[in-house]
Amino acid sequence: MTSVPSSGKRKPTSTQSTLCFPPAHKKNKEDEETIHAMERSTSLEGGDGEEGTRSAESMSSVQPQRSVSVGAVRRPLSAGNRTTLPPKKLVIKPFKVKPKLPDDFEEETWKKLQAAVRAVHCKQAIAHSKEELYRAVEDLCLHKMSARLFSKLEMECDAHIWSRMQGLMGQTPDADAFLSLVDATWKDHCDQMLTILSIFLYLDRTYVIPLTTTVRSLWDMGLQVFRKHMKNCVEVERKIVTGLLSLILRERTGETVNRMLLRNLLRMLKELQIYSESFEAPFLDETNTFYASEGETFMQQTDLPDYLKHVENRLLEESDRVLHYIDAVTRKQLISTVEKQLLANHIMPMLEKGFNNLMRENRTSDLARLYQLVQRVGACGQLKASWVVYIKETGTQIVTDPERDKNMVQDLLDFKEKLSRLLDEAFEKNEEFNYAMKDAFEAFVNIRQNKPAELIAKFIDQLLRSGNKGVTEEELDLTLDRIMTLFRFIRGKDVFEAFYKKDLAKRLLLGKSASFDAEKSMISKLKSECGSGFTNKLEGMFKDVDISRDIMASFRETVRHRSRLRDVELSVNVLTMGYWPTYTPMEVNLSAELVDLQNAFKEFYLSKHSGRKLKWQNSLGSCVLKAYFAKGKKELSVSLFQAIVLLLFNDADRLTYEDLKTNTGIEEKELKRTLQSLACAKFKVLSKQPKGREVNDDDSFVFNHAFEQRLIRIKINTVQMKETTEEQQSTTERVFQDRQYQVDAAIVRVMKTRKALSHTLLINELYNQLQFPIKPQDLKKRIESLIDREYLERDRCNTQVYHYLAQLCKGHPMTSDYVSIKK
């Protein structure tokens, strides 16, 4: 580069500047002075100043593209004579020789970078700044030397990592110390690669990342080299995996281990992409072996609650390991292995060993734990089967034991409540368990035919009696709802209806009902459950009671009958025969006063309702008598039969059994029960001679004037309130008779539809239609009865086939009424 100087005494003249492109490294002092002169110039023509500035900047580049040669006239400036230089004209010309890099440029630059890389690997200070090294990498990449630079860097890292792996060979046999060395090596590698990446970042972004090979970055290159040498050093890899498994085993057996070390090394394996093949498979095998042995041992040594807690703790521990150091990808297989060895392989032994005990002892928390664990391995079906077996066994014991008949219904209610609570709290309201419970209840409740239905009816009778004190209406209604749950399981609902109707009749006629609202509420529940046909007669009974109340009000207002009543309060219930239970009429010798009262009401009723027939039911009557004792006057609430016996002692002080039998006309069994209630029970209104609990034919009775009791009104329990064996048999026979009609109707209904049917198919169809249990022999008897009555006939060629002949005629209900009297 050349410049044309000028004398300082001459005036400034226009100067021609020349721009050329010499090699960048051949710069002289004049060039620098010229450039400085250009920088001091305040203005240039056309945009030459900007171009000159860019030219000046290019001079400081590592590889300048062009240089500028400028000629200018310099004038010294004094403090008093500062004038602005006139604008200069620049002429730019191309270089005469093309610029080129020095021959040793790549080698020298790599030496500088190599020294930096080795300093990093040796943990020494780097001679050059990272910015200078970064510029060096950039220069090499700009001159298309990226591939060779990457290859040299990879070789340098490869040699270093190989040396580190060789250093791990033959190290201490102590697992913890060896793993710590590996952890330190891995941390050094990561730190060193991050430093190298910061230096070679330009190479990483412009060359490595755009490659389509498996190496996606310099970081991946480091991992790839590390993985290659670790796989080649089989001893190092084996000791790492063995050490990791040993630490985990020690932790499982209760020791405290370095979890951070485990976490770092397992992440190293994950980063190196050898986690699955090198660690996961042997880890799962070791887990499987460990828990298989532990499961067998604990099943033999512990009871079910402790074993369930142990399994739960083990599952929590393994989940915690996944959270802290095991990779999440292993979680599913790890938990499945534990569940299989501790749960799935021992489901049946677990259930057989302790499920029934947990149920009997109401171990809600343990049952909930069992359900949750069983649910994890999909064994709810086996648990449900054990649930059903327990319900059937326990329920069968309650139902089939005659000694528990007295408390059967209460025991069943408590059992059902217990199961419902366990279903909600332990089994998470599982619908399948709920359906299974209902099926099990229906199975065992009907094992003992008819008896549960009878006892449920009697239990309701006890609840609705007026003597049932200490129970609020809300509690009573809740108990009735619970009873309806049991009622749904009964197949022979006609048995329940018969006994319930009989007990309801006694409550209504004897005034023993605790609450009419509760009675009607129960009827409403039965109607909702079984339909209006089931409760039609029961509702008719309430209707009769209401009508009878109106009739008696009208009777008392009649003047001509009022005089005949005198001081006696008469109450009569007129009952429709079709609604009420069937009662056997019992003729007795009433006193003239009682006969007159009956005749008075009969005249009044027939005058209002012509064409009807009244039949008095003396066994349902009750009376309140005024009795005078030495200690004072008492009111005795007694049955009609007891009243007849007591009234005889107005005319005699002593009467023998034969005298009483002759004068009362009461049948022998009923008379003895009546005398027992008066002379041998709690309230001894009569004195029996000789004394004893039984009434014999040669006994005599005396009115007990010395009877003493602080109560004014005394209720003497009536024997007819307690159901006898004969009454039970009578009720059962009536139910069976009603069932015969239902069976006949079902047979005719099926045959009318099918016209012809074989015996087997007919029996199967009847079982599907009938809602109560019945034996095949009874069905066969009803078929024979219909054949005899010519509703069916046998096929002439095949006696096992029946043909339908005619329709079953409908009967007409009886219209006569019968009456009970209450005085």
C-alpha cells in the first residue's frame, strides 16, 4: 500500500485515492497512517466515508477480504487556526493478488484447541480465553474444516475416556467405594463435556446438529464414546450392576444406603442408554426371587392382618424407590412383580387362612386393606366368592338353629346391617359384592321353609304392639325399613301375609296397636313392595275398624238402646269375612247381662243392614271388670273367657273345676289355660287348691279377697294372645290350601297358552312362575287333581304329555260377616 505525501506549506489540493486488495498480512506504517487520516475526516463525498470505515474494520479481521490505500494532503492545525478540511474523493480498485490462508493455519489453530481440551480433561487452567478459543473454532468452521475438527475432537475425547475406564479396572472390590469412583468419573465426564461444548459450540450448532447420523450433538458424542468403552470394559459394567443390586438388597433388608449414589449411577445408565439391558432385567429378576422367597416365609409365619400390612408396606417402599432413584419406566414391571409374588400367588391361602376371622371380628380396616390389595391383582372374583360363602354359612347357622328362633329376626337384621356397613366402608360399595350379598341372603333365608316368614311377621307384631316402649317413631320407621329388606328375600310371602294378617287382627281388635300411623306406614311399605293385591285384605281390615267406630257412635246415640246399656260401655267390631283371618266359632255360656247386650246390638245392626248375618266370635272378646278386694277396688282387664269365669264368683265363694266347666261351657283346653292365667300367673285373682302350676280336674278355686296390688288397673295376660301350636298349624294349613289354588291356576294358565306340553316342561314352567317353594311331588298331585276334574288329559300315545281341555271356572267370594264383641 502506498501514499502520496505533500508539503505542509502548500495549500490543500484535490488528491486521488486508490483502493486495492493486497494480502491481509502485508500492511505497512503508511497504510495505518492513511487509515487514521480517513477516520479523522469529518465528511466524504457520496458514501465513500462509510465504505472506508468498513474497509478499516476489515483490516482487523483474522482474514481481511480487502484493504484500503488512501492518499491525502495533511495540514497541521494550530489552536488558533482550525478549519475544516475539504471533502476528499476516493477511488476503489480491486486487489491485484487473491488473499489466501497461511499453510499452517489449521494445524496451529488445532494445537491451541487441543491444548485447551487436554487442560479441561486434566482439570488444569486453560491458556487462552474461551472467547479466543470460540473464535478459533468459528474460523475453522467458516473455512470448511468442520469435519476434520469434529474427528480430531472425538479422537481426543475417546482417548481420555478410554484411559479413565482403564483406571477403573482392577479397583477396590468394595462395592460402595467402587461405585463412588464410578460416580466421580461420570461427574467429571459431564462437567468436562459441558466445558468443551461451550468452546466448540459453533461446531455443535453448524456442523454436528444438522447431521443425520445418530450423533445429534457433541454431548451425544461424549455419551456414545463413554458407552462404547463401558461396554468394552465388561468387568466395570458387571461391578456397577452388581454393586447397585447389592445396595438395593441391603436397603430392602432394612439397612440405610446412599440413595444419592444410587440415583446418580442409575441416571448415568439411563443417559448411556444401557439401563434396560444392563440393569433393569437383572434387577427385576432379583426382585422376583427376593419377594417369592419372602412371600412363602411370611405366609407361614404371620396371620392375615400382619401379612396384609407387610405387603402394603412393601408396595409403598418400592414406589418410594421409584420416586427417589429407580427410573419411572421400571415402575409398572417392578410393582407387578411385587404384587404377583406377594399377592397373586397367595390369594386363596390368604382367604382361607383369615378372611372368615376378619369378618367375624369386624376388622373393617383390615378388610379394606385386603380389598384394595386384591383389587390390584384383579382377584375380586375370588374375594367375592369367599364373601358369599361366609354369608351363606353364617346365615344358615342363624336360620336352621331352632334354639335361635326367638332372636332369629333380630340376628338377621344385625347381620345384614354389619354386612352393609362392611360393604360401604371396606369394599367401597362394590355393586357386584352387593348383588352377591342379596343372592346369598335369598339362598339361606329360604333354606328353612316358611319359618323365617312366620318369625318376621311376629317380629313386626312385637314392634307395633302398644307395649313396645322407649322407641321413637323415627326409630320405629327405620327398623321397619330394615325389616322390609329381609322381607324382600323371602320367597313364601303368602306365609308372611297369613301370619301378619292374624297378628294385625289381634292388634286391631284388642286395641294393642302402638300407633295407627305406624300400622298404615307398614301397609304402605308392603304395598310398594308387593303391589295392591297383596295388601287389599289388610287395608280392608282397617276399613272395617273405621266403619265399626261409626256404627258404634250411631248405636250409642239411639235412645231405645241407650237404656239397655246402663253403665256398660259396649264396643263391637263388625268384620268382613273375606278380609280377616278365619276363626273357629266357640260357643260359651254368657251371663244374661252379656246376652242382652249382644241382642241389643244385633237388633240395631240388622235394622240398618238387612240381609246380613252376624256371627259372634267370643274368642276375640275382651272386658274390663270392677273387682272389690279387701285392700280396695281394682279394674281388671281380661279376656271374655276370663270375665265369664270371674263373674261366676259373684254367686259363689268356691267352685270346682267341674262346676266351672259346666257353667261356662268353655272347651277343656281353653278353660284350663284361662284358669292358669287367673290362679297360677303373676296376678293371682283366684286361689287354687291344691297349689301348683297345672290345673287338674279335681282342683277347686276360691276368689282371692286378700289380693294386693298397688296398681288400680291390672292387665291379666290373655292366653289367646299367645299363639299355640294348633294355631300355627292351622295358619300353615290355610297357606298351603291357598297355594294349591295358586298352583292350579298356574297349571291351567300355562296349559291354556301351550295347549299341549310334556310333564318336564310343565314342571319347569311352573317353577318359573310360582313365587314360593314347592316340591315336585306336590305339583304332580295338583296335575292329577286337574286331570280328575277334567281340566287336563293325558296323551293317548305318550302319558308324559298333557293336553288342555277347558277353562277353570271362577268362584264367588262369600258375603257373610262375622263379629267380635268387646265389653
